Amino acid sequence: PLTKQVGTLPVGYVDASYQVVKYGVRTFGWTTDAVFKPVKGLQIHALFTLQDPQYKNLVFTPEFKDGYKETFDMSGNTVTSVPKLILELNPSYTYKRFNVWASVRYSGRTMANMTNSLFHAGIWDSFGGVGFKVNDKFSLAVNLTNFLNQKGAKGSIPSASLLRKEDVDASYENIPVVGYFVRPFTAELSVKFNL
């Protein structure tokens, strides 16, 4: 939890009481999943999801060491780390002993804390590869991760859970935080041998 003096101690910890809080999560969504085979050897898988994940009955009142108490009602706020929009495209093409594939997934903006005052911009995850089957026992492959060379963060920021929208200013933009980040571009060569 943050101190009540958010302006002077933007991400400072203080001692607070611990509470057991029971709450729910509800969502309403739509998913369309399709597979196309326009020509021999080519397969395209497409996925489109719209959803609205929200906290339900999430109300609590932390009491801090200095005696300060404040009630937080997160009910109706968007659940952290879950995007409202997901787009995915997975084409693959096989010709004789060769296989080429890709997987590109867009996850829309996600909330980084429970008050919805901080968020992560949408990101593209991209994977791909080329495989060659030499014979029934031996195959080679080159696999790529993040071939679009995207940069960004995802997940939640637990130390900012109680940061209110009115306390956020420009000093919170483009600062490093602990969390999960998009993997850098990598290329891997694999050799598979079946006995």
C-alpha cells in the first residue's frame, strides 16, 4: 500500500493492517475462432476476442501505522493484466519437407493496478519458424521469438495497487518498474533426431 502523502512518497511502503477480502471477478465477452485453408498446404488460424473483466464486491479499508484509514472500492474496475481486446493470427505453410509458420498476437491495453490509474500499452507477441524434415528420423528448425522486435511491459504493479487516479502525474511515465517484460528478439536452431 502507498502512504497518504502520495505526492511526496509516490511508491513508499508503510505498515498497514492485513485484511482478508473476499471478492469476485465477472466478465462478458465474445470470441470468434476460425481456421482457413485457402490453398493446399496453407492454413490460417485467426482468433478475435472482446471481453470486459471487472472486479465485483471488492471493497476494503486499510489502516496504516499512523492511524490513517481510507476505504477503497474497486468494484467495477477492470481486472489487472487482462486485456479487453485480443487479436491472433497463426499462418502456416507446408510444402513437401518444408514448414514455415508464424504466430502474431495483439493484446490490448491492460491495467497495471487495481485502481486503474496506471496501464500498460497494448503489445504484439510474435513467434515464427522454418522447419525442414531431412528424413523420418532427422529434422532441423529455426525458431524466432519477437521477430517484430516489440518492447514493452505487461502484468501488474503490486506496489502501486492503491495509487489513485488523482495522484498520478507525469513523474510516473516511462519509469522502470518490476514486472514482466516482452522477451527480446531471439533466434534458436534446433536439431531433432528420433531413434
